[in-house]
Amino acid sequence: MRRLPPNQKNYAVRRERDTHALFRLALLLGCGLVLAGGFVYAAGQHFAAVQYGYKTEELRREQAQLLEEQRRLKLERERASTPEHLEEAAREIGMKPLEPAQINPAKTLEKTQTHATAAFISPSASLGR
């Protein structure tokens, strides 16, 4: 079935130009770029947050390791400062145990009384305002 007769001249029919088409296309392109830029920015923020999470977890592991090492070193220091260990270390460097003849109880008593008396005679700076 033929809709148009063969002698109809269609080449003379012209379409009207849409003057706002370029503006609409530019607006659509701008909106698409803003939307795509938002997605790229959000993806960058997400990847940065994941990266910070990994770094935080690594730092937590390192902190736990350092705390364990600190605890171990404190135990080692306490073990080294026990009287038995100190006595053994003193003997290794040539020190000898204290003998009763080396102690003069009168001098030690005088020193403690002198220091105590001096504290009562000269009050501390905080009390002497």
C-alpha cells in the first residue's frame, strides 16, 4: 500500500530548526559530567577510607607488639634488680659482702638526727610564704 502518491514532491518540505537544542545538549552534558565527577570523588573517598583502615589495623598490631615488648623488658628489668641478682653481679665485679666491723651505728644515728633537726629548723618554701 502506498501512502504517498508518486508525484508528491517532499524535497521542498523543510523542518523547523530547534534553537534550544544546543542549550539542552550542553546542559545534559554538564549534568552528566557533574554526576560522573561525584561518583569519581565518592570512589576516591571510599578507597582512601579503606586505605586508612588498613594503616590503622597495621598500627594497632604494631602497638600491641610494642606493648608486649615493653612488658617483657619491664619483667627483665625487675628480674635484674632482685637482691639475688644484684648480689651475684656485685660479686662478679669484685665487691665483697658488708662486714659488721664496717658499720658504725653512732655515726649513722648522728646523721639521721642532724638531718631531721635541720628539717624542723628550716621550714619548706611552701610553708614559709
